[in-house]
Amino acid sequence: MMRMNMLAIGLAAVLLGCLMGWYLTRENAPPRVPAKAPAATQPINVDPSLLQTANRLAPLAETREEQDLAGQIARLADHELDQAFESAIREASAAKPPTGGPIQQITARIAQVKARIAADQDRIAKLTKTAGSRDGAADQLELAKAQLALDQDELEDAQQDLIRQGGDEHARLETALQEHEAAEKAASQPVKPTPIPESGPFLAGQVKAWIALGNKDSQITAAEQQAATRNARLDREHQSLESLVNKTTPPPAPPAADDDSTDPDADVEDPAELTARLKGLSDQRKTLTELDRRIQDCQQLSASYKTWSGLVETKRRGVLHQMLQSLAVILAILLAAVVLGRAAHHAYRRHEDRRRAHQLRFLTNVGIQVAGLLLILLVVFGPPSQTPTILGLAGAGMTVVLKDFIVAFFGWFVLMGRNGLHVGDWVEINGVGGEVVEIGLLRTVLLEMGNWTNTGHPTGRRVGFMNGFAIEGHYFNFSTANQWLWDELQVTLPQGASDPYGTAEKIRQTVEAATEADAAEAAQDWQRVTKQYGTRDFSAKPAVDLRPGVSGLDVFVRYITRAPQRYVVKSRLFQQIVPLVR
């Protein structure tokens, strides 16, 4: 009893905790709005991971607000990648070729081929002007065009060799940019969102939705961390490049054309070198500007991911609120089951019959537990979706399990028919004989008798049978014709009897005279039965059988009598037979 009380107290405490949590989570918290982020940029190396992450997370956007955030994230990641391509392509164009190795040889070859192509083009231009005024100029023009085509093919082959050796970074970046633009056009179609399991009013769906939202939030948080990491790296690159640019001495301004104050003997920097220095500084400033833009894009990406994560956390908090409500209902059901069980225990304690009280208490507890389990399953999984199929399978299973009860129920109709049983009939069922005292919907109860041919006394035991014996088995009814019964008595003739056969005949005559009235009435009753079914008539006259025994000759006499009167008849016959034997 103490354990049951502690269980009830524990369930009540957990239920109170769930109710408090449900109350505290009743209102969804507003989404977190991050502070406005400053500018963003990205590294020199072209890394498309931010755009790939944005495209991967786009199908997770369900609501309109999330889809707007996903679109904004994709645009920011794409802009950051475009800026990275611009910086990388410009730096690849400004990079100096190596001074040795196979790449330098290929570069020199390309320069020579380009020079030949330029000469071929000048020659074709001159021949085109004189093609109509000179003989043979047309043939020379065709020859020059063929030479130009050959040199162009050689230039393309050399450029491919340079790309294969990794020396033409500019061309490789241009190819990657073209592939990116083509992929961007192909992915311009609206993304179909991946559905997240609905929470619903049942605990199983709520748990699935809570787990799915947790996985979604973890992916968004990882993307936010990725954008923040990229932002930090770009910021370091920006500071490094900015310090390098600030340390570089800017070239002097070129003198004006009409300025006579310039010292003619002063060292004047070569204009080509000055132009290259100015172009390099301009490229570095452009790279700094692009880094600023990429940093701003990364910061905005991080802020957008944080906003999206806040929306998901808000939705997850609502699902948690529903889960606590479902758990509170389950705990309330368990607590109610415990309280009802205790109430049943106290209610049956005052019952007079302790065994009966124990049985009733056990059945009541089982019923309460089964009902509580069904209610908990309903709260967890909800009603079955395939109701007709489930009902059909349940009906088939119940038919198999309750086959004996179903057969017993229909057997009751057979027993209540004209040729069935009635209370008070003397019957034999499955080898047990007795008087019918009860015929119920499912079972028949007999008051057991001993062997009728010996004693026929009641044993005092009640024997119950399922009514299925009326359909699947057989039974004997000795009360269908006024309870007629063949009885038997045995008489032993002493050894040395003078006329045993004559004595046996006298015994038969005595029994026949004593049972003549019963035999005649039994013959009439049987005649009605045999006439109804078209069978031959039965004889009700006594029969005598003389057999050798241990101490003499045994005379067996079978005769008809009423079952309730067989002991009286047998006693009266012995009173008449004993003098004959003496």
C-alpha cells in the first residue's frame, strides 16, 4: 500500500511539473531580431561553399517568411561569389608568368604565335586592298588566310596546354565563372520545400516534428557559423591587404606639359613602370573594395541565418508546449488509474466473501489498466487512420480467439430447440452423467450422478460444459421418452442347483410380470419415436442371460423401468426373486 501511495504522489508531482511547463510555454516568444550588421566581403580564393550551403538549405524553408529569408540568403551568397570571381580574375590577369620551366616555354610559344597572327592579319589587310589590281593577289590572299587559320589553331592548342599545366589561372577562372552562371540560370526555378512532419494533436507526431525542427535548426546554426568563419577570414585578409597598401609609396604625379620649373637633370621614372605601379595600386584598391562588399555579404548572411534560426526555435518552442500538454494528459490518465485502483481496493475490502472480493478487485484493476493503456495509446498515436482495415483484422482476430465462446453461444440455440435439453433432464455429456440444473447462454451445468447402472446417487458436484458440445460433440438425453432406462440385476445360483434353466425362466417370468405395465408404456413411447423416423420397433420385454460364474451360475436380467424409480423396482424384484433361488 505504501508503494502505491508513493507511486501516486510521484505521478502527481510529475504532472504538476508538466502543467507548469505547459503554462510557461503557452505563448510563443517573438523571433530574435539581430542587430544591423556592417559590411562584408570574402577571400581571394574562389570558394562556393556559402552558395552551396544556401542552395542546400533552401528546401527547408516552409513558411512565407522563411522562404523570403532563404531567397535573400541565396542572393547574398551569389553576390559574394561574384565578387570573389572578379577579384580572382583580376589578380590572375595581373600575375606575372614564371621565368622558367614548362609554363614559361608555353608562354613564350603563345607570344610567338600571337605575333605571327598579328603579322598574318596585317598581310591579309594589305592583300585585301590590292586583290583587284594585281595578278595573283587573290591566291596570295587565300594563302594568307589559310596561314592565319593554322596559327590560330596552334594558339588554341598552346593555350590548352597552358591551362592543363595550371599556368593560365585567368582562363580557368573564366571557365568556372561561366559554369557558375549556367548553374545559376538552371537553378532559377522556385525550390519546392521539403515538408517537415506536422506536430498534430498527438504525442508521436509532436515528437517527430520536434526532432525534425531540431535537425533543421542545427543545420541553420552550422550555416550561420560557416558565414561567421568566412567573415572573420575575410576581415583578416582585408586588414593585411590594407596595411600593405598603406605602406606602399604612391608614385609622384607626372609633370604638366607647360611646367618649366622641372629640373631637367632630375631622375624621371619611366612612364611604363609608373603606369604599371598605378595599375597595381588601383587593382589593390579594387580588391579592398570587393573585400568590403564580401564582408558585408557574409555579415548579412550570418544575420539572416540567425533570424531564420529564431523562427525555427519559436516553432520548436510551440511544439514543446504541445508535447508537455500531451505528457500532462498521459500523467493525468496514469494518476486517475492509480486513484481508481485504490478506490476499488477500498470498495471491495468490506465484501464478505474474501475470495470473491479478490476476484472482483483483480478484474477491476485489469479493466482500469486496459482502459488507461488504450487512452494513453490514443493520446500518443491518435485514432487509427485505416479504420476499416483495422476493424476487419481485429474482427478476424477476435473470431479466432473467441471461437469457443461463439460456438457456445450458437449451441445455446440448439439446446433450446425441440430436441435439445431442459432443466431436470437426465443426460450424459462427455462421459459425465447427471441432472440438468442450468442452461445458460454459454454453458450448461449438471448435478453429477454416479453410475446409473450401479447406484445413481448424486455426488454433490456441479459440472459445467461449454454449449459447444451441442454443435461439435454429442450428448445423451435419457429424458426424451419419460426417462425410460434399461436396468440390470444379477442373481447367483449356487452350485449343484437342480434346474438352473428352469430357475432362470421363473426369474424372467417374475420380472416380466412386475415390469409388464412399464414395458407396455415404454413400447408405446418408443413406437412413436420409431414411427416418426421410420425405424423398426423396439421390444421392451425383459431378457435373461445365464453365465457361468466363480461360485456357480450367474443370472443377468435386463428390464425396462423409469429412471427415477429404478431403485424401488430393483428392490421389489429382489424380494420376489430371493425365495425362488432358495
